[in-house]
Amino acid sequence: MTCDRRSFLAGGSAALLGLMASIPMARAAESLKIRDIYKTQDEFSATAKKLVGKRIEIPGFMAPPLKADANFFVLTKRPMSVCPFCETSADWPIDIVFVRMREKLDAVRFNRPIITKGVLELGVAKDQETGFVSLVRLVDASFEIV
């Protein structure tokens, strides 16, 4: 049996396309910008409510962590050289997100853009470990430098 190069390539391409069609494509996480989390100062947007409990990505900046070897940080929509710590939910700025990492993080400079991925939570919650009171959180999170 002889097989010329063209027949070999055509058969191989068809087999590869068939294999690729049978592999489920990884679905990209939905993206949400910090500015789109709130409808008003006191109300979450319909988009944010729809994404609760889902793994999403939010672009922003890492505020400097309050302590070394932390597994949390505050994501901000613009670079901040100090950590925005809030004592009550009434003081919670609408342009930050509390991020709980999967593991200890290596902090990045406050002015480096990052993409943070995690499961979105909305509503008042007090973090047991840090004592932070937050309105918006990404949990089970990771990040990458853009």
C-alpha cells in the first residue's frame, strides 16, 4: 500500500479536526469591571447579581497588603499606594473588591495592572481571619499580571 504526502496530510488533518471537535472547549471566565458592580451607591447592578457564585475575572490593581505572607488583598480600580481598610460596610468604597486567594500571595507593585479570577460574592460579610467587613468579594481566587 502506498500513501502519498497529500493523502497522508489530508487524512491527518481530518483526524485532528475530529479529535478537536470531541474535546470540550474551556469556557473563558466572564469579565466584570469594578465600575460595573454597582447600579447605585447602595444597589448592586443586575450584571453583578447575575454573576454571583460564578467564577469571573476582574481587572484592576493590587493595593499593598497589610501583612506579609497574606492570602488576601484588596483589588482597586486605580493604583493605590496604601491599603484601603474599612471598618464597617457603611464605609466600604464602591471601587474596591476584597480578594481571598487560594494560597499565600506574592504581592506585586501597586501600579501593575492585574487580572483577578475568582468566585463572586456580594453582600455584607466579615472575614473571620482578617476582621475585614466587605460588600464585594472574590474567593478561591488567583491573579496574573497583565
